[in-house]
Amino acid sequence: MCRTCIDYVDSYSSLLLLALAGLSSAQFSPFSTGGRPGRVPLRQPCTAVSARVDLVSGVSNQVSGAVFFYQECPDHPVMITGRISGLSPGKHGLHVHEHPNLTDQCKGAGGHFNPFQSPHGAQTNGIDSRHVGDLGNIEANFDGIAELNIVDDIISLFPGEADIFRRSVVVHSDRDDLGKGGNEGSLKTGNAGMRLACGIIAPNNSPRCS
Ligand SMILES: [Cu+2]
Ligand SMILES: [Zn+2]
């Protein structure tokens, strides 16, 4: 059974209660939403969400693997794990693309998931300088295997504008230049090249719980 947010929230709320001790309810009002103290929604439990992607062939029929996403609560980062094989050694761009459509050698997936109309960028950038779907590069070893272990603060598995559920993951032939390539393509796609493989971000029926 998955943990909920309760432990996490309680550790924060006890600190908060100490900090706010002595404040009147009127002083709470700057934090209020709809007349309720702003912290109250955080006290509600949430259930961890998990998703998985099973890759299918794009322009390569060598590349295969699976990618897992896990998020404990809406205000937690998303943990991305997985294993992709059949790659050329070195870096390969990894993105969440807009559409859950794998046709035409992954072209059906459309462009990078970009609900905030930002330029393409590095996974570590803020939302004003990366697409929500920009997950940077994965690196394959000499055997062509990439082990994924990424933590991301922008994507989400919970409802909202950055929700990546029912979108797709694309693995590219080339290194993503992270928006620093100095040309137009760099700020759109990172010049990451062809779409080797792709898969739809679907609910994981056997979530991995911490
Ligand atoms: Cu891509
Ligand atoms: Zn992008």
C-alpha cells in the first residue's frame, strides 16, 4: 500500500504551527483561500501516483525499454527511473511530447509538451526557459544501455497544466543541446534528431511504493 502525504505534511505543519503560535485568525487571512486558512488543503491526504511507458519502435527497431514515473504528492518532485537498451553509446535527448500518438515512427506524438509557451531548454531550467516536457539527456553506456534516474520539479502526475499523463515519451538519436545550440532548432527541439522510440505515459498497474 502506498504512503500518503500525511507524514510529510505533518512534519511541516508542526513547524508552521510553532511559527504561527500566537497569531490570531485575522492574521491568518493573508494566507487564506476562500475564507479558509491556506494550509488546510495541504492537510488533506493524497495518494502517490505512478505511471509507466513501454517504448515502441520509431525510426529504430533496436531501441526498447521502459520508463517509470512516480510522484508522492502534487507538491513533490517526480522521480523518473527506467532502462533503455539498443542505443548508440553517449547522450540522447529525452522528452515528453504532446500527443499520445505513436504513429508514423513517433511523429504522431507532435512537438514537445509546452503548455506555458516557453523556449526549449535544460531539464534543470525554470519553467520560463524550458518546455514542461524537456527532460534533458540520457546517457547510454558502451553496451548501448541507459539507466534513468532523474528527479524533476516541473512535470506532474497530478491534474493541472503540467500533468504528463496520456502524453508520450520520445527517445532521440542525438544529444539534446539544451537550447544552447545558437540556432532556431535549438530553442524548439534542442536539435535532438530522429525519434528512435516512443511510448504513451499510462497508469502503472503495479506502482512502486517507497
Ligand atoms: Cu523529443
Ligand atoms: Zn523542448
